[in-house]
Amino acid sequence: MDRNTSIGLILITGLLFAFFYFSSPGEQPERKPQAETEQTISTEEQSEISETPTEEIAVLEEMDPAKADSVRQSKLADRYSDFAGATQGEAEIVTVTTDQLTVNINTKGGYIESAYLNNYKTYDSLPLPIVAPNERNEFYFEFGYKSRRISTDALIFTPSVKSLTVTGEEEQSITFVANAGTDRFIEQTYTFRGNTYDLGYSVRMKGLKEGLNQSYYEINWKSYLPRTELAISNMRQKTGVVYKIGDDVEDIAPTDETEEEKMVAKVKWVSFKSQFFSHIFIAEEDFRSGKVRTETVEVDSINRVLSSRLTIGTGKSDEHQEDFTFYMGPNEYTTLVSYDQDLEQTMDLGWSFVSWINKGTTYIFKFLEKYISNYGIIIILLAFMIRLLTMPFSFKSYVSMAKMRVINNTPEVKAIDEKYKDDQQKAMMAKQGLYREMGVSMLGGCLPMLLSYPFLIALFFFFPQSVELRQQGFLWADDLSTYDSIVSWTTEIPLLSSIYGNHVSLFTLLMAISTFVYTYYQQQSQPSTGANSQMRIIAYVMPIFLLVFLNNYASGLSLYYLTSNIIQITQTTVIRKFFVNDEKLLKEMRDKQKKSRKKNGKKGGSNSGGASKSRIERWVEKQQKKQEQMQKQQRGQQGNNRRSRRNPK
């Protein structure tokens, strides 16, 4: 491997090292007992008006129940005005089942208390919650009414049915009503479709116009997202709030710090996005403004706490309705695209120059899964397809490196090394002239190889959040979307546990070994000179680096890299044995050298060492003069700058 190619590889490897380092999952947090959860999670401040009976009412209930009830009614009327009656009653749960969802709606507040995806399970085989039952979850709207703040989470809504089952193409609705008097009410309507992950949601206010103190109401939405995957650190790295403001899709970058952002323009939707699933709240007419917040609690059973506060207009008529849509389902690109709301941008498909690769990969997956049920085989086929696509680049890269190997063994190069052994800069410039003369590019081996790196980086984004791979097994791996542990330990080992983890992933280990074998295989064909000997050592850093930083990643990613390495080793062997001949390459380069000299009016063949060296020496001298002239101009410019600073106008 020539010095310049090696330097290029080092730069590429350095970029990959930085990419993997800053993208790698953090240390797995210490797992705390479930019993500690209640003590660890911080709670919100209590409502400014308590709904529990006061001490005065409690005493009256013992002495005079009728009077106690009268006092209670008076206090409720003072607090809730016309809605005082709607605060009384027992909360009930209304269950709606569709092909995709099981939704439990609490009549107190009329909000979705919990929701489960019917066709998915958690990592420990439990029903997978998209909205986990948690008393700290919130979904209510509040508004000003007759100088009071009315919050729907204090109201009991009357449901139109007690349960509902919707299948196939069928569509059914269920309404929840809180009355404030004759023909005055708040109505929440949920519309379910059997075979989709979304449901319609609307809020209607009637007869309340005269009592409203403002032209808007605020929707408060807060969710304690549960842990559903094996690797909690991977989950948290992909969990956050995403929202569409104007024509742009923004997000709060996943972090363990509490983050909050205000949205001062119109907002189309807000998404509580996890690694594989999202709960998205979409407005028909846009939210006026809002703010979003993320926080992390030190409990393994909780992924992150996400919240938002959104403002919606109440309109000017006496009857006003706002329509929304809830999406509660997987982060599946083709599904999200079908809504035509830019929902697919909630997915982290990588930087713009690689995201198009992942979009194409998604459609390839969808096509192949029609005929192949095992995703491990699909990943192997994907590796074959991508290697086939990049084969021309691989061939060109190998040929360029072979040319460099051949030319570096010629008498001309050896003579240059001997003549300029004390001046590496002159030696390099002389070699550049010879390379140009013989039609060899110094970057020919690096650039074609660099063109294949977007695929490597793109799939680094794709596999860890591909819901298609979730809980799909292959060989010893139970789940291709997370690491495949064949050996694990519970003892905390300083540094090792934080960087490598507490397990060994076999696919990652095999992938690192295959990378080592390929590197060794390549190095054997390169000259072992002084500079190259140091470069050889650096080349072996890559397998170790991959072994460490991919140990906690998706096993599907390591399977892809392993397969790709095996294909690459096979390709290189075939190219070397059947398509590239060192003697033939040398003859082609000599022919180009003769044509170059003839074109420039020079004489001498491949063995005319004196003429060749004379020409190269003249080229080196010319380059040195150019450099000296540029340095002289730079010094002159610096002098002018100093004089201008001393003598300002």
C-alpha cells in the first residue's frame, strides 16, 4: 500500500472513528429495582384547587351529611361554575379494540389512559404499550370560563358506548360528553378504523361562547414512555420530540439533560418518537403555538418523559369544533409516507447525502419480504446487491493500488528514493512527476473506495431503528435490531463496561475478525518499506475499533458488515487471480510513459534512466520555483499588512 493511499485510508478511518464515537450508545445505566420507581420519578406540582374534601366538609359529613353536601356543591360551583355537576361521578374505562390497537379511554377527562399495539410485544414478551398506563401521564385541555380555569381532567365525561370492536375497513365513533347545562357541553369524539394505526379525534364546544374569557384553549400532553427494548441506552438515543413548524420539521436532540423549546409559529403536528414507535398528534387546522420538553429519569423501566403544551383557537361561533388525528404505530417509512404530512421525517435516516440510500433500502426490504420470511437472509441478499452495485468502484480501486505497487518497484522510483533519501518533499514531488508520466493517480485507490462509504454510514443509521428487524431472529440472534449476546456478566469492570459493555456480541466479533482477515490479506500484497510498515500497524486499528463500538449495536448491522467483508474478500481474490496481472500493468504504464515523452518531445525508453531522471529533475525544480515564488509573495503580503497596521489612513 503506497504512502498516499495509506494516508487517505487513515483520514477515512479517522472520519469513521469520529462518526462512530459520537454516534455510539452511552453507558448502560445501573438498573434500579422496580420498587424504587415511585421514589425516583419527580412529580408535577399539585393542582391549585384540591378536589378532595376539606377538613370542614369531613367534619360536617359526620354531623350533618346534607349540610356537608350543600357546602361541597357550593365549593364545586365556585370552582367549576357551570361544570360543577360534571366533576361528580365515578371514573370508568371504555375499551376499544381494532385490528392494530387496543385503546383504553378514561371517562374522567375523556383521555386515552393506555394504548397497546396488538401485533407487537416488548423485549420480555409483554403487550407493547404505545401509551403506558401511568398516573403521571397527562392529556387534557384547559380554558378560561367565567373567570375560572376549567381543566377537562377534572370532568367526568359520559360515553356513548361502554366498549367497541372495529375490524377491517369498518369505521366507528364513540363520543364523550361533559355537560354544563341545557344544550351547553364539551364533546370529545374518537373515530376508529379497523386496519390502521391512526384514529380521528375531535373536540366540540357548544353554548359556551358567552362564558369564554379567551379565544383559545391549551392542550397539555405528557407521557412517561416505557422501556420496551432490551438496550435502554439505544432506546434513549432514538427517543425525543419531533414537530412540524411551518414547512420545517424540527426536533429536540436526544440527550439526558432536560430540554425545552418554544414554538412561536403555527405547528402542524407533534410526535413523541421512540426507537421503533411513535405517538403523533396531528392538527387539522394547525396549533397556534406551543412548547415541548424532554427529560430523563434514572429508572430502567422508563425510557424518557416527553411533554408538550399546545394552543388551539376556539373560533367565534357559539358552536366550535377542532379536528385532530392520532397516529400510534411503528416508525415504518412506507406507512408514515402514506399520510402525506412529512411524518416520515420523524425517522432519523441519516444526513441528507445518505438518507436517500436508506429510503431505497426500505423499499428493497418491502419487496424482498414478500418472497422471503427470514430477515437474516434478506440482509445477506442486501449485502450482495450493494456489493454488486459498488463492484466497479472496488475493481478500479484494486487496479489503482496494484499500479502503485508495481510502479513503486520500478528502478525509477528506487532511484528517486535513493537520490532524495534526505528530502522527503523532493522525493514526493519527483514521484508525482513520474506517476503523472506513467498514467498513475495517487488518489486512484482511495476515491473509488470512498464512494462505497455512504452505504456503510447509511446502514449504520438504518439497522438500529428498523422496525422490520425488531424481534426477527437469525441463527443464534433472537433480535436483529439489538445486540446478540452469547456471553454476558454482571460484574462492573471499570472502563471496559462503559466502552465495550457487559456482553460479547458474536456477530460483531465475527465481523471484526473478517475485517482483520481482509486487512491482512491486502497488506500481504503490498511492499514492506519503512513508511508502509508503520501504515500497516495503523490499518489494523480498524477491526479493533469496530469490535468495541459496534458491540452494543444492532446485530443485523454486524451481520451486514460481516457478509459484505466476505464478499469483498472473494471479489479481491477473483480480481487478483483472473483480471489483474502485474507484468501487463507495467507494460501498459511503460507505453503511457513513452507516449507522454513523445508528446513532450523527449527521447528515451523505459530504460533510459538518465533521460527520465533529467526530466523529473527539471519538473521538481520547476515545482520548487513555484513554491518559492508563492512563499515570497506571501511574505510580501504579510509585510504590506504590517505596514498598513502601523500607518492606518
